[in-house]
Amino acid sequence: MTSDAAFTPLDPRGAVLGDEVYTILGEAILDGRLEPGERLRDTELAERLGVSRTPVREALQRLERSGLVEVAANRWTRVSIPDESMLTATHEFVVYTMGNAVRMALARCSDAVLAELLVGVDEMIAASIADDRPELLRVSMGFFVMVTYSTDNRMLQMIFEESEFVLRRNLHGWAPHVDDAGERTDMYRVFRDAVAARDGDRAERILRMQHGMG
């Protein structure tokens, strides 16, 4: 590896070392400590993390499946380099998947969970009014995490958990489809009304319209 970024050694007595290594490496890719195209050597990573090669290999395999790592057999393992087509595909995936998730969540969640979802929508409205795009992305991601777990669909939750890092990376720098803050905020308010009414069909339609996929 070319990076000299420090990694804190792990406690080898940890219960699930593979998960810990996966999280550490995933976050390092997202924050740039491991750069796009950088070679990854399991022996070096294992030494720096203070673990055996096995959990490192398991973590790299998971990161490969999610698209953050590329492997050329017997040649190299490296951090993948996202291209424009993958960024577009990620955006489309998130919009359509979250549209279905919102529909499921509104049909199944308790009133207490619905109230939490409405707080999340209010945060998006506030960020939109302020035209704070990084904050809008942050609170939108938080809202859709809540929606995913409110569906009570374990398969959807598993897909999100395994895709979290690549989704976060590929959505970095996202800009809202509706540029005008007033128009965009009005759409969020209509979306809130649909969520409050548990109108999954309408909420899904508005969500797609907000992202130019209506």
C-alpha cells in the first residue's frame, strides 16, 4: 500500500473480528485514508491492525462484493475507482428501492415509529429551506435508514447493511434534482403529508418526482 495512514490495532479477543475489520477498512475508503486505486495487501493490513490474515481476507471479500474493492486473481487487490455510470446506477437504485421501502414502512410501522419518520422528514424540510445540500444529504440518508428498518423486511435490511459503504461513497457529492429551494421544499412538504397519512402510493410517487424519476 502507498498510504501511511495509521490504523488503531484491534483487540484480537474481539467477538467478531471480521466485522470490525470490514468496518475499519470501509470507513478508511470513504474518508480517503485508502485512496481509489490503492493496492491492498492482506499481510500488511493484518500487521497494522494487529490481527491474523483471516479476518482481513474476509473483510476484503465483503468489500469486493459491495464494489469498494477490485481483485485481479494472483495479481492485485485494490480500492475500486467509481465511474460516472456507477454513480448514476447507485442514485437510481436508491430512489426506486427507497420508494418501495417507504410504501412498506407506512403500511406496517407503529404510530410511534411513524412519528419518528415525520421528525426525519421535518429535518429534510429544514435543510431544504436553508439550501444546505450537504446537510440535506446527511438527513436524507438518516431518514432512509429509518425507513429501511421500519419495513420489517429482513432481506431489505440485509441488502442495505451490505451495501452501506458503497452507497455512502457513490452518493458523496449528491445534488438535489430540484435546484430551486422553494420548489424543492414544497415537494418535501407534500411528501410529509403523504407520510403522515400513511399514503404509500403517493409518497412513492413524490419521492420519484423529487429525484427526476417520476
